[in-house]
Amino acid sequence: MTDQAQHPAAMFDLSGSVALVTGGAVGMGRAIGFTLAAAGATVILADGADRVAALGALPEGVSAQALDVTSEAEIAALFAGMPASHGGLDILVNAAVINHNKPLLEISGDEWDAVQATNLKSAFLTTKAAIPLMRARGGGRIVNLSTMGSVHPVLNGNSAYSSSRAGLNQFTRNVALDFAADKITANAVLPGAIMTETIKSDFRPTGPGADTARHIGGYGKPEDVTGAVLLMVSPAGRFISGQILAVDGGFLIS
């Protein structure tokens, strides 16, 4: 224990840190990126070219980069250039997602593979590319956005999506174990029913997760997730690793 408690503001200060957020042009990824920038980090929002083009003006300290998160070559090129462009990398947030909902008997093999590629394999590719950069900086923080549906069935037709996120949870734990000696933490956040523009307006879910009475104040907003991520990547989260934290308005205990 230190002799003197650290000031709360300093515990969440990210000044001098470089953060990359995949899926960063929309929804929770964008909200997380803006929050990290407000805490002092230099932030790169990586997303599909169309989404990046639609971003418009960005806050100070935030830039955008077109990236196909399923392309190992594009990911390798982006990360290889970061020491020269930004001095390295301290924080990786994997928020790229395909919100897939379809009855099991109607899902094609190609659809299943596409969901796994974006929701799970992309985190493997970015993490593999990020670890050497974080080692060079003396440590780092990795946060993966999963879903409450990865630990409890939530909606009908969620088999491909929830399976990809369940795999992401275990991947997170293994990364935390394997790179603890490098002072690299890895944690996952399990958002609940968060409404973003990536969810189709005509989507009518069925299942327990569609019951708004089971969430505090109904469905959540992207900003409801940002505080948990900030904790995990800030000095305040130095001793937190390998954790799977639900930010779901109390759904899982309801």
C-alpha cells in the first residue's frame, strides 16, 4: 500500500497514452473512443471505410482509420506503422461487432463464419499485433466488448452471435494469463441491451432480454459502457485482469 492515496483524477488520467478502438466509428466503440480522449489519450478509431467517412469532425486527440478487422494483412500494416505514427500503443479496445440475430436453422455456414470472423477472430488478430507494441512500452491494456448473452441465453436466434462472444470471453482470460508477466492486462465488458445505430430499426427481439422491465431504466445507451472501460484501461485498473464484467442494468441477476 502506498503511503498516500492517489488523487481520484490522477487515477483516471490517460495523458500520454495511445489507444486504438476497433469498431470505433459507431455506437459503443465511438463512445468509448471519445471518453478515452477526454481522459487524455490519443485515440485512433478504426472501422470500415464507409463508417469512417461518415464520422465528420472529431474531438481533439481523436483520429480515424479505415480498417477491415477481418483482414490480417490490413491489421498487420496498421500496427506496424504505429511506432512511427504514434510512438507505439498502450490501449486496445476491441469493439468491432456484427449484431447477428437469426434462427439457427436459417443460418448459412458463410453467415456463421462471418460472425465469428468479426466478433472473435478480429480480436485474436489485433491482440497478436498489439502485444509486441505494448511490450515495447512496458505494458498495456486490452479490453474486449462481449455481451451478456455470452454467459446466459438472452434472445432467441442469438446462437452465432453469443457463441462468438463466449469464445471472446475465454480468449480474454487466456491473454490475461499469458501476458501478465509483461504487465499487460486483459478484461472483457459484457454490455446488456444497449441501443445503437447498428441495430436495425425494425428489429423485434424475443426472449428474456427483450423485457425492458429487467433492466434498470430500460435499455442502455453507449455511454453507459464507457465508465467500465475507462476503469480497466486507466491507472485505477492496474490490478484488474482476466475479469468478465457485466454492464447490463442488472439483467443477469433479475
